[in-house]
Amino acid sequence: MRRRAWLLVAVLGAAACVAAAQAPPPTAYDATFARFLPPIFRVVLMTALCILGFGVDMQVLAYWGMNPWGASSRPPGAHLPLTHEHEGHSLPEAAHRSGADTLYLLAVCHVAWATVCWLFYRANTDPATGARTLYAQAWEAATILGLIALWLAPGPFRPLLRAWLHTLQRLATPSLRQTIAFSDVIAADVLTSFAKVLGDVWLSLVVLVYLFAGQRLDDRELWRAEMHLAVPALISVPYVVRLRQCLCEYSTSRTHPTRSTRPLYNALKYMSALPVIWLRSAAAPPSRAVELLWYVSVLVNTLFSFWWDVTNDWGLDLLHLPSFRAMLQQPRARLPPLHRRTPSDASDDGVALMQRHGAHARQPSVLRAPEKPLPLPTSVYWVLLAVNLVLRFTWSVKLSSHWQYLLEWQRGLLLFEALELVRRSIWVLLRVEWEHVRTTSSFYRPT
């Protein structure tokens, strides 16, 4: 496994060496912002935010009295195992045992060390132009090396590193016969929200390659590296991983008595993200037809992903066809319910219901309490639905690496990355909550 990891780093490093010579410079780029906050520090900040969000998720799930990662939580006959048999090989399980405080401490360590290195980086930039020098690049490298030492040092973080490496190994397995655990699904979905940060990982490798070669990396060469096809390729990796997981889930369910086509529809959702990533990157400058096709791809991917979030990942009835029929028949007296909570609904998925055009148990009004309690007030769910839709659109647009070259977008892209990680943290809570309701007869109670 370590040999594979070093081989991957070597391949990416070799590609980074020739990145600058394979693409023309962009026409507009915010060099000032790139000098102020280089890619390495952006990666560390987004990583810390992701760890912080994971810690909040673990703490909220503990407050709700839920531990869906342990082996004892796996219900009999569940289609997807919640975690793998070997204890400690699941990242959520290891995080649950370590506690949210450990994750918070890890996030603080990332931010603190990155801040120290950033201050030294700024102190060693060219005072006249703000451009990086070799000494400034050395502090960029020190940022990464210090965090690697933090993870490898004996202490509370090593179990998390071990679990994360095992998770990455399972995610990188190319087999279509692999048993997919729910914990791996969560990890891969989180990586899709981290996809844009992987483009900055590529730029960080370029910086390190130039440093080890004893050369100063100027702005023009960094711009060329950002236009390299490695950027959209790395952004695509998490979506390809989830696509493979969906195909694995469908392939391994052949012996199941009630085989569902849901994994295939889910695979289409992740496939719909690839045109958004590649259309503008592969055609520069894009033609009018490519531009129009890209906008259509953004719309399709966003609406499909939003519908899947609400209907299948969160188990809400709002966007089900029978709910629309109920509104048309009695628009004033009947509103679509938020949650399906009956045992019969727990075994159905949204696609199957739409295919059969069948009815399912519903509450006559959103004002009435669901059959089983929700952890949040109904009004909060409506707010989360609206926020999820808006951030889905911004994230789909941002998946195209084309936008990172526009001057007016540069400063806002980092904010969009942070908002997407916040959205994913909320998504994880509701996804785990629905999985718990769907696969167990007992319901959690706040502690």
C-alpha cells in the first residue's frame, strides 16, 4: 500500500515538472491573491475545515445517541454493511472512538501550524512585488512536512491516519466486486465536496517540485500549471470513485431477492458531473455550442443531485410524484410531508416509487408531527433544503476549472469551497440520520 502511495506521488510529481510547458498562460488571473494565499495554505485551511465539520458531525450524532459505525449497529439483513469487519479500518468508526475533541484539536493544529508558516512565508516574499522567493517556497514546503510529522508522530492522531489510509485503499480499489460499506460511501461523498481542493493539491506539488529543483516558481509558471489538464483530472477522481461504488453495489446485489436499480440511477448522478468538469477545460476557449452544453450540464447535474439528496439520501417525501399529485388534488388542505417513516417506506427508494407510480404512507400536513420524531424542527429542514439547492448550483458551476482563471471570481472561489464543506457536513448529518431510521427499528433519543 505504501509502495502504491509513493508511486502515485512520483507520477504526480513527474507530471508537475512538465505542467508549465504544456498550456498557454491565461488571459486574466489574480496574481495578488495567489501570492497572498498560495495553494498549499488553501489546501491546509480547507482540510482543517473538513476535519472541523467531521468533528461537529460526530458530536451531533453522539448527542442524538447514534453510533452507526460500530459493528453492533449493523442491522440483520441490511443491504449495505455500515462499516467493515476489521475494527479501526473505518475512518468514521475511528473518529467516533477518538471523540470530537481529538478532531477539533487536529483542526486547530493544522490552522496554527499553517498560520506560523504563512507568516514566515510572507516575511520572505519580495518586498517590492510580493512575489515568492526560494526562502518563501521553503516555508510552503515546511507547512506540508510539519503536518506530515504531526500525523505520523505517536499520539492521538495516528489511529485516524491509519483508518484514513485504509479507507483510501478501499476507495482506490478498481474492482467491481468489492463490498461497499456505508462508511466508505460517506467518505467518498465527502471527497466529492473536497474535489476542487484537489486542484490546489496539484499546484502544491508543482511548488514543491520547483523548490526541490532549486528554482523559483514565478506567477506565470503557476498560471500555466493551473491550466494543466491534471486539474480537472484530479477534480474528477472523487466522482469516478463514487461511480465505481454504485456499480459495485449493483453488481454485488445480484443475489438479493429484491434487487434494486437505485445504484444505477445513483451512478448516473455522478456521471452527470463529469461534463461539468471537462467541457470547458477540454475546449479552451469554448465555442458557443460547448458553452450552451455546459450550462445545460450544470442545470441537469444540480437538479438531479438536489432531487437525490432530498428523496434518497435524506428520505424526505417532498419531491415524490405522489406528493405532487396530492398537492394538485387538494392544494390548500394538503401539503407534501417532509419525511417518510413507515417500515414499508424504509425498504423503498425514490426511483422505484416513481416507476410504479404507487402510493406511500404520508402525513396530511407538514404541520403534523411525523410518525417518528425528527432531530430538528420542521422549519429547519425547509431552511436546509433551500440552502442545499443554492449551494448545489454554486458548487456545480465551480466544478469547472475555467472559473479559477477569471479575475473577478478568484477571491470568491475559496469562500465557495468553504461553503460546500459546510453543506456537506449538514448533508452527512441528515444522511446518517436517515440511514439509521431506514435500517433499524429503534429510534435515537437525544442524550
